[in-house]
Amino acid sequence: LQSNDCGPGFAEENTSSEEQAMIKIAGNSYLASPNLPDFCGCSPGWSSAFYGAECFDSVVHSYLKNLGKQKSSESQNIDAKKVELEQLLMMEKKNYRKTIKFYQKLLQKERRSKSPETKSMLLKLRGQLQEMKSKVQFLELVKKYMMYAEQWGVESYVLPTVIHNGKTDTMDVVPMDESSLLLYYNTEKHQCNNQNGVRVLQAGTPLGLMAYLYSRNAFLEGYVQQFLYTFRYFCTQEEFLQFLLDRISSTLSSASLDPSTSLTKICNRSFYILQAWVEDCYSVDFATNTGLLGTLKEFISSEVASLNGYGERLLSLLEDASARKSGSADQCSSVDKCEEESEESRKTLHSLCKKLSEDVSRKNFYWKLSKGMGPIAQCQRERLHTGSAVLPKPCCGSFTEESSVSFARVDEVGPFLLIECSAQQLCWQLTLLQQEVFNKCHPVHFLNSRALGVKDKCVAVPKAVSADTVSLKVCNLFLSKCIQDQYLLQLLENADSISTWVAAEIVTCHTAKRQVSLLSKFLLIAKCCYEQRNFATAMQILAGLENLIVRQLPAWKILPAKVAEIMEELKAVEVFLKSDSLCLMEGDRFKTLPTIPSARVLAMHVQQLETGGFTMTNGAHKWTKLRNIAKVVSQVHAFQENPYTYAPDFKLQSYLRQRIAHFKDADISALAADNCANFHQIPAEKHSRKIQDTLRRMKATFQ
């Protein structure tokens, strides 16, 4: 839910909360050291990469300008504004949580008593919750703007100083030719007012693009987050780290307490960028490259920790990120820890927002929905129950017991369980399973997928070929020494496994009637999935149903017409997803409703953007191309912020996992050949008559 006062696209991101910390009102004591950045979340977040400068509108600017003023004629420094904003944010969050708890108690009371007064009060309270959340989001947006607004940035003519390691502290140095590093274009023609146009970065050399991170508006323009997503196209992780460490080592000892000096700005901006990199990309850059992580730790221990306390806190940040990467099942887009209470409150409100926006989201789809909603509506009225009563005992244990279950027995029980459970139950549990896999991916995983052998509508890596043996020479868009995490292959392999499972469950049904029931169930599950914006599972089921063997089954001819229409809906959904790389980011639905995109479709969109050259004739890298790629992949983090809150049925999930793993490498044609229900049956008399007619014609030819 967004307020009109909020900048476009600001969603509730994983920003660190310091509510329990004591805010020191004294100006100089607000920071431990005036020349070091405040130790808080530095990652700009997906909204910065997606919206760029449009993330902060004029309302944010005017609010920050008036913040901290006691009188209209007075003006306050940045520290006073920070203190006042933190206090306002703390109070709003506290009231927000109290209101959510009160709403929960009132909701339980209404379910028991069914009182009309309680119901009326719930409606009013729901409106208040929306307003309170919008206000908290707006204050968070102002806080983010204050954090990034011109702080520690330098003017463009100082960027050559950044490249020269900041060895001089004079602002009047003879500047290099900036055009040799960066290329801009003017947006004056697109301005609504008569003011001068704004220069927008168009291209730059690798050194120039890294130096632009230190420009005054780099954070506000979204450049920093876009750079963190895409820098691997023109420099390695080691080169980028060394660039930052060189700037820190050359300015740290000389940086004065005066924040206006260039060395101080370069030093502090280097720390900001380094921390933002660790927070946002630890899992794809540092966790997979022990040498890179070791270099950073050694530098912090030897160079930074001895001079100030920030080094110890940065090492602590690395340890927390490492522990979260190895020990947490759910991977957040930021390394900042969120308090459990605030996380529960966010999920609770998300479930409320989902109910409020559910009907609107269904009306805004671009494809035509069929009228066959009876089974879905009936499923939504059913009570959610666990599947323990009908689960086979061998399949309810751990996954190590899977090998002891015979293929025939699992195949015999599986369809019965799938048919007995409602489509909504299966949709919910499959969605939770898909969410668990999706939350582990990172936007960077979808870059350079051609080098991993990812293609449209085929297995990412052939079964006979290991992922390690894929040739990276021909189509590798990253630098040769750049280490790439291959988690996308696991994501696509999981998708192919679910598609194979769907096809295998259908072709192993021994009667046409059971095949019709199972076809109907999978179609209803897919429909429920895409209506709940789980497009990944919906497209996986569609791929299984479009298997060549499955499409030729005679059961399709006796499938009810209303159910058969769902197949056309799914194809329309697929066309919709392939039509535009940002189709799921349109409107405000993705901010209030959870979404899981199709990994293969998203990878294909990124591949399309990667088509063509990345450099200009002068060797400069096209930043406009890289910025568009960063915008498309940023939606991964946007969707991960809004999780599904269905109640998990662990026994049913365990059974589904085993069924999917059982048919993972199954040969659908071989399974179908062993089942007579998969072939068109010709009546005996008609078959005998055809043989006699054939013999009669053959006999006539010899006469």
C-alpha cells in the first residue's frame, strides 16, 4: 500500500532498525568519528536500481528541507535532522506494531462473536493501518534520501583525483579530460520546465565507471546499486575490490576531521560503497571466492582496525553475512538483521494487504479469464487440513527413506493423494516449496546465462554433461577471470523436475478416468498459482502438460470444456510474461502481493538485453545498456521482499518433494509405453472389420 506522498516504487525494504539504541542528541557525539560513515544499512536496495532518480520525488525534498526547523526562519544541520527523523520513525513504528496487535486481537474476537460492531471497527482499523504503513514507508524513504543526499560525494571535475588514488588534497588540481573517462548526454529536451537539462551518464571506461561511484549524485541516481549488479561485465571482483582498497589506503591516514575536504569524502564514500557491496552481493561475490574474502579481511585487520573502530564492525558484518549464508534457509537481499517483532508485523500486514488487493489483482490481468471458476471457488471455501491421514507411511519420513520405497508403490499411491487434496492445498504447498528455492537466488544469477548453456524451453545443462564442463569461451560476457555463481542452473533444474513430475504423474495413471481427474487437478493448480502470482509453478505445470506425449493422450478429448479452457489461459499467461521484461512490475500489485516469476522467462529477457555489443567504437562501455539490465534483474529482490504467508503442511511438502525427486530423471515416453490408457483404443469389432477390408483390397490387387 503506497501513499501519494511516497516516491514511486518505494517498498518496505530490509533496512536496519536502531529503535532500541539510545540516540545521542549532541551534534558531535552522533557519530563515533566525524570522518567515518554511520554504521547502518548502506545498500541502496532494488528500488534504487529500478527507479533511479525517480525514487525520490519533490515531496521528499521539501519534507527534508523543513525537517528540524523550530521556526520558519531557522535551519538545522544534518545531525539535528537525523535525530528528529529517527525519533519520528521510532514513534511511528511503535504505534504501527501496537495497532497490528490490536487488530489481531479484534480479528479473533470477530471470528468468535460475529458481531457487526466488531466488523465495522475492523474496517476502520484496516484503513488506519494503511495510513500508518504509508507514513512509516515515507519516513524510511526520507531517511534513505538523507543517508545518500550529497554525503561524501565529489563534483565531476574531482573524479580524476579519485582515479589517481586521491594523493592530493587540493581541489584546484589541473583536471584531466573528463571526456576520456566518461561520456554524457543532455536531457534538456525531455525536461518539463525551462531549467537547464541534466547530464546523464551514457558510457565510460572501466576506470571511469568505477570513479563515477564517487560522484555527488551516484547514490541518488541509483548508479551505485546498478553498478553492483552489472560491474562484472567490464571488471572482475578482484579489480573492483583493489580499486576501493587503494582509495581507502591512500586517504585514510590523511583524511582530516573536516568533512568538506576531498580526501575525507573519498575515504568515506569508499567505505560506503564497500559496505553496500558486502551487504548486497556477499552471496555471489565473497561467499564463492575465498581469495577475495581473505584479501578484504586481511586489509581490514592490518590497515583499518588499527586506526579506528569501523574495521572491527566491518569484520563483524562479514562474519554475520557468512553465518547467514551458511546457516539460514531464507536468504534476504540485504545483510542487515531485522528484528523478529518487526518481521512478524510486516508479514501480518502483508497478509492484510493481500486480502485487500486480491480482488483488484485478478481484474487487472491482461489475459482473459474463463468462467470456469467453480472448482477454484469451492476449493477456497474448503477448510485447510493436513494430509497426514492419507499420506503413505514410507513417504512421511526423512528423504533418506526415499530409496526404500518401490517405484511401483509410490506410483500407485501418488495420483490418489493428488486427486484427494484440493487444488488450493496443493497450490499453497507447491508455492512455499518454490519460494524456498527462489529466495536463495540473487539478481546477478540471471546475468550471463548463455555462458551456462541456458536456452529457451530446454534443459539448462544436458544430463550427460556436467555443469562444470560447459564451455565458457564462446558466449561468456563476463571477464574471463570473473567468478560466476551457477545457482541459476539449480533453479532451472528444479523447474524441469517439476515439469517432468507433472507429465509422469499423468502418463502413469492406468485408467482414462483417472487421467482426466489428474489433468483437471493440475490445470486447476496452475490456475490457482497464477492467480496468486506464482508464475513459476504455473509455467512449470504448463511445460509438463505441453509435453509431446501428454498432449497426445486420449484423455484430453473427454476433458470438461470449462477445465480445458484453463489450458488456453495458461498459454495466454505465458505470452503475457514473454511480452515485456517488466510486465510483473507494472502498477502497485507487486508491492502488496507476493510474486514468484518464471526463472527461465526472466533469464530469456536478460539474454535479449545482453544481445549486441557492450562497447562503443572508442572502447567505452555502454552504461545505458548496463542500466537497463540492472533494472530488469532488480525485480528479483523486489519480489523476495514480499513473501507468501501460507501455513506450511510439512508432511504434504515432504511427500511432494519425494514424488518430484522420484520422477526427476524419468523417461516420459518409456513410462507412457507401459500404460495402455495412453493409447487410443479401437473397438474389437471395428478393428476386425478394418483388417477384413484391408485383406479384401489386397486380394483384389492380385486378381
